[in-house]
Amino acid sequence: MKLILTGVPQFDEMKNIEKDNLEINEEKKTALFIVDMNNGFARKGALSSSRVESVILNIEKITEKFIKNNYPVYAFTDCHDGNAIEFKEYPVHCVRGSEESELVDELKKFKEHIKLIEKNSTNGFLEDGVDDIIDSLCESGYEEFVIVGCCTDICVCNFAMTLKCYLNKENKDGKVIVPLDGVETFDAPYHPGDFMNMVALKIMAQNGIKLVKKVV
């Protein structure tokens, strides 16, 4: 059975419709969170996707902007033991110590400026100490939290939604921001990438997450 979707706008169309950009400057302290830009999702392995690979250059440029402004950069990297429970739902991927579990080379070159956070589920916020990182950033005056990476409808959405809910719960006035040119998902049977991008971004926007065209 083939899934046929009609009347669904293309992801590129949404990028052209969204006009707001996010400028990184000294006026508002901003932190960057990179989600799962591993070789295992972009370059090799059972879950790698050329769509994810296509946003590496944009994320590299975004990361450079944050580093030049001396703003913190955190990178979640999928990293599983060989017996991970998650492998009941997904093919084996990003096993600890493998090349798949490493950041792509374009980001690895910034390793002195990036704080790595290994994650063992599709929600990086659940890893030990992440809430403490957010608390510390808020206490230090950070107002904006930018999220880039993959996949838009899984790990990006899970982290963004949980972060936004946490900020609301703690009455912390922070903005969660997702640039459209910095996120992607994969194409697969019953998982058309454009459609899943659109659904995830719509859900995030309806839950208070700000979408911008790009980071400048």
C-alpha cells in the first residue's frame, strides 16, 4: 500500500513563507543546542539520510556564529550500548565507540567549543543534568534557546517541546527557537519527509516554539 498525500505543501515552500530571521548579537544572550548531527544520521548506517546530510553546512555556519559571539553550544549525540532497548523500535544505530556515534566532521572541528551530551533516547532533555544546564543558563541571563539538527519530528520536536514545557513550569521567561534551515528529517515508506517536517513544525509552533527562517 502506497501512502498518497495531496494538498501538502513542500518544506521548501514553508521556508519561503516564513520571513523572520534570528540575529545573533549582544542584545540577547542566546544558547545553541544541536541535536543528533551524528554520522549515523547524516552519513552512514541504517538510519542515515541524505536529507539530514543536506543541512550540515547550514548548521556549521550557525555554530560558527554562536562561537564568534562567545555563546554556548551544546550538542546531543545519540550514543547507545549494544543492548539498548531503543533497538526494539529502531534499527541498530550509533553504538557507543562507533563512527556512527560521532559528530560529523564539520562540527567535530569545533570540539573545543562544543559541550557534548550523550543521549540514549529520542529526548535529550531527559539526560542527567540537562535541566541543571537550562537553570544555569537562565540564571546567567540567557533569553533564547536555539535548536537545530535532526530529526525534526522526533528528537528535535521532543527536546524542543520538553524544554518549552520546563521553562513554563518553572516560570522562566525563555524563548525556544527553531530555524527552518537548520532542521531536517528523513524520507521512508509511510514517512514522507516534507509532510513530517510540516506536521512537527506546526505542532511546535502551536505549543509556543518560535519558528524563524534562518539565523543571521
